[in-house]
Amino acid sequence: MALDYPTDLKYLDSHEYVRVEGDTATIGISAFAVDQLGDIVFVELPDVDETLEKGETFGTVESVKAVEDMYSPVSGKVIEQNSAVVDAPETIAEDPYGKGWLLKVELSNPEEVNDALSADEYRAKVEGQ
């Protein structure tokens, strides 16, 4: 199965993605991460108003195979948490780039997103090319 990596997103080596719209970043995990994890059974996310620092852990995603830390691609304040994925973690696997998003963050340093990988760079990395 070919995995999708939307080109309007930026990606981390640790398989998180970020979509920037104005000064707001939407963060989630990539289809590759979902594929590697298998059935996702639990997700732990930070609370609204919590501050994230780029590169630091912001929560965990638990599957039947493993528990993985998630790392923030940007710094900023959490302005929204997707409670739907907390209640129904399988939503992440069903639609990782749509309904399966995790957090919305108000960016404190928008330039940080430039450090992330493009879709082509990320695809080459995860597909081993």
C-alpha cells in the first residue's frame, strides 16, 4: 500500500507532521507512523494553554505493539486539543491528515517550521531512497 504524504505539510524524522496556517500550526502523526504502529489504542496529549518547545516530547501514542513519544515540530502554546482522537484513537489511523490531527498550536517562532522536512524529503527518508 502506497502511503500518502501531503505536500502542504512539513515532517519530522520522528514522524510528526505540521501544517501551518497563519500563526497556527496543526500537528499530527504521519501515515508512515500509523502504519508502523499498527492499531492505536491510546493517545495522551497536552492540555490547552500548555507551552510546547520545538523538539521536546508533547505526548504519547500507544498501539498494541509499542508506546511512542511524540515530539513537537514547533514551539508555541496549545490552543486546541483534538478530543475526538483521545476518545477514539482509531481516528488517527483512519484519517491521519484530516480528522486524526492531534493539536493546534499558536506559533511563538514561525521560522522553526523551515527546519522540518518537505514531503519529498520525508518520503525519500521513510522509503529508504
